Amino acid sequence: MEMTQTPTEPNLARAQVSGSWKAKPARLATAVARWGANYIPLSFFKRNPKQIIIDVTNSCNLRCPVCPVTFAMTRPRGLMSFELFCLIIDDFIAETNKPEIFFNFSGEPTLNKQLPDMIAYANKNGHGTFVSTNATRLGAESAERIIHSGLSRIALCLDGFSKTAQEVYRVNSDFDAVKKNIETFLSVKRRLNARNPVTILQTLLTSYSEPQIDDLLKWAKECGFDKVRFKTFSLGSHTSREMRAAYSHFLPESRALRRHADARESILCSVPRSQTVVFWNVRTRPLSTRMCGA
Ligand SMILES: C[S@@+](CC[C@H](N)C(=O)[O-])C[C@H]1O[C@@H](n2cnc3c(N)ncnc32)[C@H](O)[C@@H]1O
Ligand code: SF4
């Protein structure tokens, strides 16, 4: 089992120097690079992105308080049709470098009942595929359909190892039910003797899950997860000061487990060239953090 690490103390120390005099030359370089970026020819952006995020729904059955789907979604809610999904995939039939398809952006993908058919269609056409789910709607039958679809990777989210830790953030979920659904998914995969999908336990690092890291690792090993990912908690980049204050109790006590600016961040953002989002009702845009509610 592989564990994706969270920020370490040395990383944190590096991030903290960015406010000091040492950061000044970097600021000048950034300004020069941003000015120069205006002269990059448009053809540079015309290649296919590495990943296409297909928003098969922007609806969700949970109300995680600091998720933009809960507090900032202004787009109409809906489900993408299978026919529309196939048309998007068909656009890449002639391509040799197939983008990876991510099935979640701003909602819970398992709410779209055609998710397994969509994954199978993308898989049949040579795309790698990834799903992240809150695991509230996974039973033995849906697990079997998803595994048979040929999905490459799945992140099964459990945000702590107690009722309080999970339910204080994943509002409307039931800890015992989600834990059982995840165990069922892994046992179905074992029964089918399937290599895919690669299974990732994903847990948000909050003050509630912070003391439970060892329990989560032990459980992940017992259940047969391939990987564990502890994701740093974000208070959101577009949240109001009031919201940030109201939800700051989620931040872990250990500063090393909190999200911080990466001092090694590249000067120009590469995301617009690497990822594109397709909304369920088919507006497309390069990815930006403002997109969820747009
Ligand atoms: C918007 S959800 C969509 C997919 C699915 N509903 C889920 O929860 O996995 C995508 C990701 O956002 C993460 N997320 C939600 N709130 C977060 C927060 N405050 N900080 C960091 N990640 C967060 C979830 O854990 C999940 O990995
Ligand atoms: S389950 Fe996923 S989409 Fe739904 S509110 Fe939580 S983080 Fe957002």
C-alpha cells in the first residue's frame, strides 16, 4: 500500500520564506514572465489537454460546508446524458494521445445512473479514467458495474474514522453506511479478482481526522486499499471572511498538516493547457478555480 504524503516540516519552512526579502527577485521574475506571456502564440494552447474533467452531474446528496457545490453553485443542476457523453468521447477517436477522463468536478458522479456505461465507453475508446466519490450510494451491484466498466482509478472518500469526524464535514452522510459501502466495494473487487480500478482511500485532513491517521492507515491495510491519500483541507479561495472564521475549526492543529502556498510553484499556471472541464450541459472551459459556481 502506498501512502501519499502530506506537507512535511521542511516544505512548510520553505513556504514561510516567501514573505521575506528572499522572495523579491521571484516577484520580479513573475512580473516579467506574466508580461511575456501576452506574446505566447495562440497555437501553443491548441493541443489537447492531458485531462478532461466531465461534470456528469453538478448535483450532490451531501452538504459538505466548504465545498463550492454547497455554498456557491449558481449553474442549473442536472445530469449529463449518455448520448452527449459519447459525442464528447467520439471527438477524440482519431487521436493517438487520449486525454484521461475525470468523472467529477462539482457534484457526486454516482448520482448519474449511467456512470458505469460512460466509464465503459471511455475505456473502450482507450482513455484512462478516474472517479472520486463520497461512497454514499455504492452497493454491491453498483460496485460490480463500476468494476466491470474497466475504471482505472477510484478515490473512495472517508473523512475520518469516527461518526463525528466523518459527519461533521460530510453533512447528511452516515459514517457506518459509508464505511460499509467502501468495504463492500473492496470485497467485490477481490471476489471478481479484478486488477482495476486502483483503489485510493482519500481522507481530508481536518482537526477531527487528525488524531485518527493511524486508525485509518490500519483499516486501509486490512481492507486491501492500494493507496491512501490524506488531502489538505482548504477554507476556499473565494469564501467570505465570515465563512473562513466559521469553518476554521476544521483546520488541523498541526501546522504541518495544513495547506500552504508552495514556494516552488511555477511562475505561469500550466493548468489551462493540461485540464479542461465540460459541464453537464456542455459549456466547455479551461479549468479555473472560479468555475464551480460559474
Ligand atoms: C467537489 S468533490 C466531487 C467528488 C465527490 N463528490 C467527492 O466528494 O469525492 C471533489 C473533491 O473535493 C474535496 N473537498 C471537498 N471539500 C474540500 C475542502 N474543504 N478542502 C479540500 N478538498 C475538499 C473532496 O474530498 C473531493 O476529493
Ligand atoms: S460530497 Fe463531494 S460534491 Fe458533494 S458536497 Fe461533499 S465534496 Fe462537495
